[in-house]
Amino acid sequence: MKPRVYVVILLLLLPLQAGLLTPLEINGIKPDLGLAALYIIGLLTGPAEATLAGIGIGLLQDIGSASFLGFTGLTRGLVGLGSGLIGARVLDRSSPLIVVFLALFILIEGMLISLFLQVTYGEVPFFSLLFYRHIPQALYTSILCLFLLRFVNKRGILSLLKRRETGKEL
């Protein structure tokens, strides 16, 4: 993707997450715009660029939430790597089935965070977090990502986001 697109994403991510998605909150759960954007970046670019974008988005969210600095960057980097690998191998990016992978990535990230909290703090209600927090958030974020993918595909935004290929052929 173009570098200025990343700058815009990083500048607008936290205000949009806090401002636009707060009214969409249901029982304390709201979709994660950072994960949805990261998943789309991974589908559009590739594993290396998506991993770096994931680390950047995760660090930005760590700074914005005053949590462990770097942990979300690590988990979002892994999500970026996974979505980049899927994006490199999936032919139809407009298929609703690829959003299922996003839900799986969110669940895996949530379980990693829960296990980290279990190790560092002790008693954490793992299954309660899984069923009442992580699964609903995974479904909610996946629905948001589906709408974002539809919007990006319909409006022709993909050509604006992608870098031009310099393509020197041998």
C-alpha cells in the first residue's frame, strides 16, 4: 500500500475507534477497527508488509490504551502475518468466507491475551472471557470487516490504496 495510506490509517484509527464505534457498543463489546483494517491490509499486500502494519497498529493501540507496551503489537503482528499469508493465496477477496479466518484470528489473539493474563496475574476466568467477550467480539469485528471489504471492493478503492508496480521484467 502507499505510505500515505498508512499515515492516514495510523492518524485516524484511534479517533475513529473511540468516536464512531462507541455508539455501536453492545453489552460492553464493540468491534475492533484496528483488527478489521489490519486484516484488509493483509489481504491486499502480503505477509511482510501486513506484519509490519500489525506491529505499528498494535503499538499505537497499546499507547492509546495504556496497556502493556508491545504485547498488542506482537499479537497484531501475528494477525497481520496470518492475513498476509491468506491474502497471498486467496483468489477471491470479496468472498464472505475469508471473514471466517478473521474471526479465527481474533479468537486466537484473545486466547493468547487471556493466557498471558493467566500467567502474569494468576486467576483469570478464561472460559468466561472466551464465551462472553472474545467470541462476541470476533463475530462483531468480522461483520464490520465484511462491510469494509464490500465497501472497498464496490468503490474501486483498491486501486487507490495499492502501490504502482515498477515491474522491471528480466
